[in-house]
Amino acid sequence: MSFLKEIEPITSAAAADLAAATDLAALEKARIQYLGTNGEFTALLKQLGRLSKEERPEAGKVINRAKADLESALVSRREELELAASLPKEPTDFTLPGRRRSIGKLHPLTQVTEEIVRSFRKIGFAVADGPEVEDDYHCFDALNTPPDHPARDSQDTFFLRSTAVPSNAQQLTCGADRTGNPLLLRTHTSSVQIRVMEKQPPPVRIIVPGRVYRRDNADATHNPTFHQVEGLYVDRNVTVGDLKGTVEFVFKELMGPETKIRFRPHYFSYTEPSFEIDFASSLTRKMGKDWLEIAGCGMVHPQVFEKVGYDPEVWTGWAFGFGIERIAMIRYGINDIRLFYENDLRFLGQF
Ligand code: DAH
């Protein structure tokens, strides 16, 4: 019978062409040629209907087995060719160096801050924190800074706009605190002295690293936001000698063991007496200077103790504040403060 005889040669030709396809396009061409709607094998299938009742079962069995064989040959050849297409064209060289993933680093300001904190921890200071959005009571009044002080001028401080008629407490804190104090971005970390003393009885031994804000135009040495470290020590019989010894210890740790410091009389409204601190080291000499001003400090003013409810007849203390950027700039010889904020990896990668 001629039909059964036709199946064998077409099936083996189809199987040979599928196996011989060397890429997916050739395989698809072979599939269309035999198994497509107008393909040679499909044509055989179509003839099945025309066979007599007696011939049909046997022919159907043979042709369906052949069809299943061809389809599975197609699938497995396609898998082989897909795998081959996804492999690299060139042989892999396992001796090549691996791809390095660069590891992140702490920002230089974070590194310097952590070092400062570490030095103070050695001598028993705890780290305290306070809000960057502050009210003018904690930033100025409680620090004995009078209403006409230049720091309180809108030219120097970012005041937050008061909301007209606040409808709820949440809104109220947008422009003024609950007692009507104007809100502002803190100009120094000294406000945290007040927040801490309001909350805890003496003795106090804290440092406060944090961000501060001033209405400065950015240039090589100024930026509207920068960072400070505040220090506060309150106990009985605290002296300027304790202050000087502490500052000397920390600056030797930060700037090298041959560092010298000196105090110059100055004025701050929240300390009396007040001083500016200069230091001298190989770093200042490298900058062509004998002494460089680095911090402000003094003995806590009795008025400040009164405001927080500490008895100034019993308690004594000192405070200081300095800029973290300034320390980092001197240590690393950085000549432009703006480099810290640009997030240029070529700069940041050097620390
Ligand atoms: N708050 C001062 C400033 O921002 C720094 C300062 C000076 C802090 C004297 C103090 C201090 O605690 O006693 O420039």
C-alpha cells in the first residue's frame, strides 16, 4: 500500500534535516518545510482522511507515532541550539582576574565625628542629641542671648514661617512651638545643652555632634549647613583647669601628640569667663600658621543654670563648641568646604 510506504522516507528526511540544523533559523526552516501548515509531513496527515476504513487504523497508528517522534526531535534540537546560542562565543579564560565590587566607605565627616566621639568616650562623656528644628528659646534665650543679638537677626538665621491660624497641634509646630516661640533651624548645637539640663539633674557629661544651619553664602570656608560638636560638663567644683585639660587631651588625640593649645579671652553670652581656643601642631605649621583658632568655650554662665533650674551656688560647669568640617579640613589639608557636600566619589574615595 502506497500511503504507508510514503511515510517512512518523508519522516527520515525530516528527522535528518531537523538534526542537521546548525542554528535556530535553520531549525525553523526545516520545521516549516515538514511540519508547517503546508509542510510535506502535514500533507501526509491530510491524506489520512481519504483512506479506506480498513487502511485507516494501521496508517493512523504509524503516522501518529512518526509525528510524535518528529515533534520530540524538534523540541530537543531546539533546546540544544538555544543553549549553544546562550553560551559565550569565545572560550572562557578562567585565569582572568575577577570583577571587583567596590566597597562603600564612611564619609570623611562621619569618620572625623566618630573619632571625636571615641576620644570623648575614653574620658567618660556620653553622646546626646537634640532637634535640628529648634525654638528660639532653646537656641538663644535660655543661653542668655538677648533679643537684639546679631545671631538672632533674620539675616543670620533660618526662621520657619509661622502658620497663620493653626487648626491643630501638628500645624502649630510648623511655625512656632506650643508656647508661641518662633521656630528656626538651630544655629549651633549649644541648644542641646539646655535640652539635656532641662531633662536631667546634674552631674552632666555630654558631647553633642550634629548639624547646624546659618544664612551664609557658600564659599570655600562657609556653607549654610555644617556640623559642630558641643561639649558640656556640670558637677561640683568644676574649673577652667578641667576644661583646659579635657580640650588638650582630645586635640592631642585628634591632631597628634605634639599638639599645643592656648586659651584667648573672648565673649559668649552663655559662658563667663569665655575663651577662644587656638591650637598649634605640625598641621598648623604646614598651613604656614603658628596658631589656628579652632573652638569656643567657657564656664557655664549662672543665668544658664538658673534657666534650667540648676542652683548656680552649688553647680559649676564648662562648655565648648567647635566645627567638625574645620577639623577635617585641617587634618586632611582640604581647602574648600563645599567638597564635603558634592558627593564626588573621586574626593570621597581618598579617605
Ligand atoms: N556656639 C558657639 C558657636 O556656634 C560655639 C561655642 C562657644 C559653644 C562657646 C560653647 C561655648 O558651648 O561655651 O560658635
